[in-house]
Amino acid sequence: MTETTHMQTPPPGDGAKPRTPEYRLAANALRGLRQDLFHDAFAYRPLPRMRVDGPLTRRLPGRLREYVVWTPHAVIAMSAVITLLMATVDSGDAALLLGPLAVLPILLSMLRPVGAFWLSMAATPVSQVFGNTYDGYPWLPASFACHLTVLTVVALRTRPRTAAYLWAVTAAYGFVAEVAFGPASYYGDDTAPMLVFSALVLLVVAVWHTRREARQEVTAQQTVTAQERSKRTLLEERTTIARELHDVVAHHMSVVAIQAEAAPYRVENPPPELERAFATIRENAVAALTELRRVLGVVRAEDYEAPDAPQPTLADLHALLANVRDTGLSVDKTVTGAVRELPPGVELSAYRIVQEALSNTLRHAPGASARVEIGYVLGGLGLRIVNGPPPARALLKPSPGAGHGITGMRERVSMLNGEMTAVPTDDGGYEVTVFLPVALASEGEA
């Protein structure tokens, strides 16, 4: 028996010599240099107007703020004017050429920042040819101011990596100009001052960029955290509502199961079809109750303990108000309309809404008075809980809250397809108004 051996041929790229870290670093640097300084170098990127939502600018009059937004443009234009004056001093006939060469790169930095840098680099040797070499080399005073201004503006408008490339190109030009093309004698060496001043400016700009990015990241993180906290609060409130309503639903399902089991014994000689129907009803009720308890186990917290007493209703409000009055809150209760028994879910939600509204009064307006109004109307139940402003010399100070109470009330109202408003009053208090619809008996039977 012949045994065949299959040998895999490695792909052509696998046999290549691996690149060293130094090579990869240099390749990435060249790739970044090409991307930042050559790709779309003359792309149109106008300088945006300044924002006026800062701590100082937002206090300015509206008419003045319309002009303040142009502050960056005005500063750059003023720098161009100063550079123009430097170019025309002691330039003689060359002023007509040196002036535009010193001004155009600065003005172009407001529209095409990277292109302005290259224009400044190109204008520097031209100015040197037609200017006085003894004034400075390889930068004349006006070219020095122009290039430093352009470097600053471009660094502000781009990222720190681009600014580092600009500085490196500037250093390379200064080195080549002095070593290869420097004149035999000239006064001063402008390369070292240019590199030092530009390095200090770019360092300050890099710190500013880093601080701004850190502030933006913190702001974004705070926004995400606030959204997550809001979602978590909403889930917690819904879980609490689900736990409380479990007792109400479980009670009804238990009653259905018991009545379905006892119903056949209330009739003499019930037909087999009726017994099977009641048995099916009881089995379905028990199964639904089992599933309900299983779902509750999923949303129940580890430290949750099932209440021993039944869930409260509006009939228990007198005990709630008595406890609130013991804490020092003066609260009155008014009931209008024909008092009647409402569905357990509505009774429980109404009780919890009143409880939370009074708790908010205790936290945010200690020492104030409150009033609870309950209205039994034809289409449902109306609630109005309003409190006055806290007294000026209250013994207790208001404690800030996270807004969980309002969220919980809105969830209960939304669950019952009701309506709710929670707004401050004109006298400095707070008012919560709720309407919970309740179907009429004839509608439910229909």
C-alpha cells in the first residue's frame, strides 16, 4: 500500500522577511506625513466662527455677540497687517513683492491651512532672493513672522501630529538652507530661533488640543453615563412596579383557580362537558400563576423580600397621611365625587403616586404645606398633589434628588394609559396632576 504525502506550499507573502519595528515606525511616519501634508493639501477648509456660549461671551449683548464671533478672523487679519508693515520697512523697490509674499500665506491659513504652510515655505526663499540677506537668513524678519504665524494657525486648526510634521519640515528646510545654500557671511542665524519659538508655540497648542479632547471625552462620558443612569433608573422603576403588581395579579389568578375548582360542586349533576371546562380553566389559571411567579423571580433582586401585607389601596391613605404629619409636614386631603371601588392596579398606582409626591415634598421643600386632592369622575380617577414653597427659615435644608420619583410616577401613569404633569407653581411650590382612566362597568362587560 502506497502512502501519499501532501505538502502545503506557503503563500508567497509568508516567506518574506519580517519587517523590523524601526522599519514599521518609519513607514507609518512617512504614511502619516503624506496623509497630513500632501493629501488634499489645498482643500477648502474655512475657519469657523468663534462660539459665544462661553462663561464670558454669553453675557455680552446680542448685537455685540454678532461681531465677537469673528474674533479669530480679526486676529489673523491683524497679524497679516503687522507682517505687511514689517515687510515694507527698509525694503525699497522690493516692498511690492515682499509685502504680498508675507501676507498671502497668513490670509490663506483661514481657508486652506496646509496649503498656506506650503505657500509660506515657497515664499521664504523667494523673499530671501529679492530681500536683504544681511537682515536675516534663511528667514527675513517678515518671513520669520509670517511663517511663525502660519505654523500657529495651522497647528490650532489641525491635530498635534500634523503640527509635528510641520515643525520637522521647517527644521529640514532651515538645515538645508544653511548648510548647502548659506551665504559666506550674514548677520544672525534665524534657524535656531525659529525652531525654538515654533517648538514652544506648538507645545502650547498641543497642550490645548489635549485638554480640549480630554474635556470632550469627559463630556461625552458624562452624557453616556447620564443616559445609562436614566435607563437603569427606568428599569428599576419598572421592576418595582412589576413586583408590586404581582401580588394583585396573583390574587386574581388564585381566585379564578379556586372558583373554577369549586364551581362544579355548586351544581347538581353537572354535565361532563361543564366539569371538563372548569378543570381546563383551573389548569390554565394555575399554569399562568406559575409562569407569573417564574417571571417575577427573574426581575426580583437578590435582597428582595415579598411583602407580608397586601398591597395598599386608596383606603390606606389615612395611615400614610398620618405618618407624613408625624414628620412635620402639614398635609390636607380632599375627596370629590362618588367614592367607589377601582381596579386594584389603579388603586395601588394612585397610592404610590401620592406617596412619592409627598416624599418629594419632604425632601425638596421641608417645612412646606401640602394638599392632596382625589377626584372620582365618570371616566376614571384624578389626583392632584401640590405643595407650597419651603419657608425662608426652615430648620432642614432641601436635599437634592436624582429625579427617580418623577420617573416612577410617569411609569405608573403610562402603564395605565393615563396623563400626568409635574410643574413648579407660581409661588415657588410644586404640583403633580394625574388622571388615571377607568373603564365603566358596561364597557368592561361589553
